[in-house]
Amino acid sequence: MEGPDAQQFELAGTQVLAGRVNRTGTPGVDLHYLATHETEVLAQLGQAVPLEKLDAARITAGIPDVVRDGFTGTLLQEIGLDIGGPLPAISYRKGCYVGQEIMARLEARGNARYQLVRLRGEHLPPHAEIRQGDRLVGQSGLHAGGASLARLRKEIAPGETVQVGGAAASVELLNTHA
């Protein structure tokens, strides 16, 4: 796609907004259109991909979905959405905003206590507590393709085993841009 980072054009008789993205190191495009036009737009683009396959690709790439992974209410720095994370979505240099004091404390402290990791295991329950022994160490997200993203305490090392709702999982660090 040449031109500006966001463009509006007609596709399948409807207006579509396309925006450049690069969430995983591979350039891509997000398309935005009205849900009532989904059938026509997808027919022009080709075959639709089942959501489970998209979730598996997203989890493999280390891309959190705050709502689908159940991370609503967590600090963005704890799930890789800060500057230096896989999907930089926040900046400490903006003007006044709700939550600015919390962000300033986190920046001054130097880091969050949690990080976004990938867990490997079979049939891991989504949105479950993660324990190591009797200690609560995190929260799992959606499970797809044999893996889950998770918000996990930083002192848990890669390769260690944790329990996700009673099921064993191995911890993998994500490749971040930090």
C-alpha cells in the first residue's frame, strides 16, 4: 500500500479505512469497515480465517488482546504495551491524562513487577490463575494453538514450569524490541 499510513477507499461498494501496522516485524494492514458490510468486504479479500486460527497466530507472535486475553484492568507495561514492548501503545511524554501519576511512578521505579510471556502446554484454561507451588504468580490469557499469553511475575525464569488452573505449562519469554 503506497501513500499515507491511513487511507480511506471504496471496496465492495462500501467505505473501508486501511491503516499500516507492524506488530511483529512484518508490515501489514488493518482494515476497518461496518459489520453490516462484512460479507461483501471479505468476499473481495478472499477466504475468511477462523478466529481460532487468528488467535493462535496472535499468541505465537506475542500480541496481546487486552479484552480477549482478560487483561482488562492491568497496567499496560505489564503486558508489553509500553515503549520497548512488542506493541508500543503508550508514551510517558504525553500531556495530562487519567492515570498519569501511576505511569510516572512506574517510570520512576524503572520497571513493572510483571511481564508478558508465552506459556506452552496442552489444554491450558483461559483467564486462570497461574501458580508456582502455593504462590500466585500471574494470570493466563486466551489459549489457542497449544499456547497462551500470560501476565507473569518477572522473577519466573524461562523454561520454568508453572500451574495454570492446575495444568502444567512451560514459560517462554517473548522477543521484544527492548
